[in-house]
Amino acid sequence: MTPIKFILRYTAVPFMAIFAVVFWASHHASAEIDARQYAALSGAYASFPADLRRDIGLALQSGKLSKWDYSSLVRKSLNDGVVLDWPSDDKEGVAAEREKLVALVKADRP
């Protein structure tokens, strides 16, 4: 076996597979959350402590919440003793629920 074949077979292909998985995972985590997740944050926003409200405002600076941001916000809310309650149905769309949360964040700013 030549050195080129060895490198391609045992080094390049595994690295390409790892790269593909990392790319897929980062793309999946950067997707926007759904309407029920926005509604859960909006419903519990009044009971959040000030630092968690600030973190939500910082996460919403891009205009949308990613799954990555949502998971860290849920973790922080659980650490603060606030449990999020998802609505049983999503009557409104993502844009409407996002606007509700943005309105709460804007009203909370000094």
C-alpha cells in the first residue's frame, strides 16, 4: 500500500466524516425554536429573575432564538426554580409568538 492510499483511507476519510457530523450538528442547533417554545418563555417571563430576563434579551438581539440559546435559557430557568409550561397546542405561528416575547423584553428594558 502506498503512503497516499494509506493517508486517504485511514486519515482523510475519518476526518471528513467527523467534519460532516460536526457541520450537521452545528447547523441543527442553530435552527430557530418553534412557536410553543416561544409561548413557554412568554408565559413564564414575569416570574424570571432579572439576570435571566437580561439573558433572554441578549439572546433575542439577533431577532430569533436558536435551539442552542433556548437550551441554555431553559437550563438557567430550572436552576432558578422556574419551570416552563408548554401550551398544549400552538394556535399561533412562530412569528406571532416571537413578537409576544420581543414585546415583553422591550417593555422590561429601562
